[in-house]
Amino acid sequence: FLCQVGKTEDCVAELERLTGEEIEDIAIRNEAMVRLGERRFTERDLEGAMARADEALALDASNPNALTLKGKVQLASEEVEPAIETLREAVSGDPDKESALILLGLAYEADGRASFGQAQLAQAIDRLGLTPTLYQAYRGMLMRAEQTDDVADLTLRYA
């Protein structure tokens, strides 16, 4: 709640408290670590974001949220192959995790396998439906590949 109402300092303080060892619920600790990592990522502190992801993964190595954060940091750091592996693992743990599916598609595109990235996003749309976020990601990928007919078809489908 503190994060949603703009009380940034109080939000961060509460998240830090929730990562402490006195919190016995690992799921709560993990979620707080991932949220702190996401905050660090938005501040362009990739090292801090990766540290939080690694802390969360030390508690639960299969946590899809922490794996997604780690994959996002790896992709932003241009570590494409490790990002692909990490994001595959995140999708294995949660096949419906939209952000991991999108990032995996983008990682394939960054690796020079644009058609594979497009197929990944098309599968995500088949699985989850054409959400606004998936629409934007897939549309952007098609635009970068200069597939204007497919962009038009996708836009009609979205409308």
C-alpha cells in the first residue's frame, strides 16, 4: 500500500523489514526481495537488482518472479544467452507469467533469432490472450522486423 500511494521511503523501509530473517514466511521475504530488486532496476541499478534477485533465489531457486527479475537484468546487461536460460527456467516454473514470456521473446530477438522470438510471443498470446502488454511487445517486434502486413493483422485482432 505504501508503494502505491507514493510513500517511497516508507515503502522501501517496509520492504527492507520484510526481507529480514525474523520474517519466517519465505514467500513474503522473497516477494519483498523481488520488489526491492524491481525498484533498483527501475533506478537503473543493475547490480543492486541482480543482488536482490540472487538473494531471493538463494531462498527459493525456482521462484519465477526472482528468475524473471534476474533474466531482465541479464538482458539489460546484454548477457543474452544467460538471460534466455534464466527466462526459460522462469517460464517452466510459471508457464503463464506474462513478463517472463515477453522477456524471453525479446531475448531471442536480441540473440538474432527474431522469428523464434515472434513465435514465443505468438504462443504467449495463444496461451494468455491478446493483453495490452503482449500486444505492444509483439507489435514492436513485428515493426522492428518490418512486417507491416502482420502488424496490421495484429492491430485488427487487438481492436
